Amino acid sequence: MSRVLHLLLGLLLLTTAAAAQTADEQYRLPLQTVLDQIQQRYGVKIRPAADMVKDKYVTYAEWRYRPNVEETLKNVLAPFDLQVTKTGDRAYKLKTFQYHLKTPEEGAEQLAYLATLYKDAATWEQRKAELRSCMWEALRLSPMPARPASKPIITNKRQYDGYTVENVALETLPGLYVAGSLYRPLKAKGKAPVIISPDGHFGDGRYRADAQYRCATLARMGAMVFSYDLFAWGESLLQFKGEDHRRSLAMTVQALNGLRSLDYLLGLKEADKTRVAITGGSGGGSQTMLLTALDDRIKVSVPVVMLSSYHSGGCPCESGMPVHLCGGGTNNAEIAAMAAPRPQLAITDGKDWTAQTPQTAFPFVRNIYGYYGKTDLVKNVHLPAEGHDYGPSKRQAMYEFLAQHLGLNLAAAEDKTGKLDESKVTIEKEEVQRVFGPKGELLPANALHSFEALQAVFNKSVTP
């Protein structure tokens, strides 16, 4: 269609709409018509999926228009829980409302507001207590459900250079199992520090090479490390469907699995209860901040590629329960600050939602540590040229921090020149790491096999 015809069509749409609509009809127009008008008026392209606009109508449609196209689109789409993302010069794509995501500017504005709610350690402690109490309630873990009396399932212990690995599954609710890999130092001297490592949304879960490098190296440095599956991920898929991972209860289950894992590790006779840490990347970073905020047993935390003032986690397993609505509204920066004054290292990068962290979220967190006179205990390693992963440079920064605060042997992670050296780690195939056997044949008979069954068990477990 020629440009002239486009213009004529636009004029026709506008003329027809203006003639036919009054306040009696609420100036009501089909959403598709409104989008066509906006394209003509502002000279932009908008790509809506057909199901997003079908049978939808905009009331007071043209009254929502503003000189700025993006403000106009916000006014028009907000009633439908839709918004746009820019895909090119003057080109937009419709998407569903991203409840977990603000703009960087909105994140900074929220931090500025939150900073007015406290002025010293005493007022911050009041805020933290309010947040923590609400977070437990939001997760439906107050009170905590009773812990099953079953023993851990432990299979296939292997020995490598300076460390061992064994497969462990814990029953965290009746019939609900979390599977993981427990790495231990081969020749520990005295009690060993404990580290839990919640997995993130990376391919291959805890089986992937970078997860094995990280956990095995920490074990070679002297720590016991438990790397465990996300809910409905890894061996959890023996019990649930992959789509169940994106159910809101997944956030609660993952928090419960992390806390139960900590219970198990701290119950081992060789565990040093005074030296306890947590680290994970992406969704594992979300869990790192959340569990540290909830549980004072965790003494050191290293959230990776997740500390942000405006991104609360795009998966319901990170934001599906109303934790971020606590205290009149909070965000991951304030949740991370709840770790204060315990040592914390936030690792961020330049190619995801943590790009602005050094200028926004981290100064906010550091200010909270300042209430205790402990700004030296919080650190941000920012890698502007890197992206969203838990890669070698991020791991090296983590090794250095945990060595400092857990008393680990950093030399086991470096060569003689101080460069990262993980060459003594053996990368295993997935089937070796499975607790329940190659085909799940060792899964207990009482294991749940549907999300509906899990909901029933959970509801029964938390009902007084």
C-alpha cells in the first residue's frame, strides 16, 4: 500500500471515529483501530499478536493520546495489562504487563523513597523486622511446615583430586524431594564451612560444567557445598512437569528446599555452624538474597547477576508470591540490604538488569551497612563487558571473597601466579549425578507426581 493510501486510511479512521463517538458511548473504539490510529498519527510501527487485541475495546480512546507516543501507548494499553517494548527505530512490539519489571528510573525513585523510611540502625532494624515477618507470611511459611522424619537418600560417592561428590535427596514435604550434589573436601582439618548453592535458570541445571567447577573448587578450598535443583527442574522433573516451575508456589517450594538443605548440612557432625554461606546466579541469585534475608544462620552471601533496584525476577519462582509487596513495597536492593552487617558480595555485569547497580542499588545497600559501621563488609564486583552468567571471572571474585570470610584456602583455586585454576576439577556427565538412578528407578514410592498433589500436601502441612 502506498504512503498516500496509508495517510488517507488514517484520516478516514480519525474522521469516522470522531464522528461516531461521544461520551454517551465512552468514546469506545476497538483496540486494533486505536493502534492503527497511533501508527498513522505518530509514524510508528506496532506489532501486536492477534490474541492480544482480539475482542478488546478502549474506552475514551482518543482522550488518552498525548504528544509523546510512548506515553500514549502506556495510557491506551494499561487497562489491558499490556505494554510495549521498543524493537527498532520507531518500532514497537506488544507484550503482557511485566509486573516484576520497572524502568531503571522507577527503580531509582523507589530507592529514594525507601531511604526516607529509616535513618540509623535502630529504625532500619524496625523496617527489617517488618519486612521479614511479612516475607515469611507471603511465602506461607509462618509457621514452617513440619519436617518429614525420613533419612536423606545418598548414592554413588565419588573421589577426585582433593574432593568427593555424592548424590543426595532430601524429603522436604511428605512426598516432595529436592535432589542435589554434595561436594566435600577430601582431607578436611577440623570442622568445615557450609555453603548452599541454589541453581539458577541456566541450561542443564546443576549438571552444567560451570556449576561443577564452582562447587568442586570450593570443596577443594575446604568447604562442604550442596548444589541443588530448582523446583520442576533437573531430577524434580521426575515428579512434576516443566511448566510447574512457573507456578507461584515454586517460589515457596524453593525457599523451603533451601532451608531444609541448610538444616541437613548443619546437622552433620563435621559442619561448622559459625561459617555458613550461600551463593547462586540469576534465579539462584534471587534465592541467595531471599534466604539470607530470612535466615540469620547464613553468615556470608554472594548473589550473582541479580542485584537490581528495578528487576524482581522474571520467573514466578522468584516473584510469584507477594514478597516484594511487603512493607508497602520493596525491591531486591532492600532485600539484599537485610543481610547487613553480614559480609556480602554482589557480582554484577553490564549486559543485563544489573548494569546500573554500581550507581543505584549498591550505594543504597552500602548505606545500610554504614548504619553499623561495616561498609567494609559489603562489596560490588562489576564486570561491564560481561553478560548474564556465572563465568570464570565471577567465580574467581567469589572464591576470593569466601576465602576471606570463611577462612578457605584460596591457593586451591589459583595457580602460582594468582590466576584462576580449576583444572583439577573433574566434569561429570549428568547421569552420574542423578540421585534416583538413570531412569528415576530409585524414586521413593511415596513421591508425589503432580502439582495438584503437591498443593494438597502443602495446604495440609501449613493448616493449623
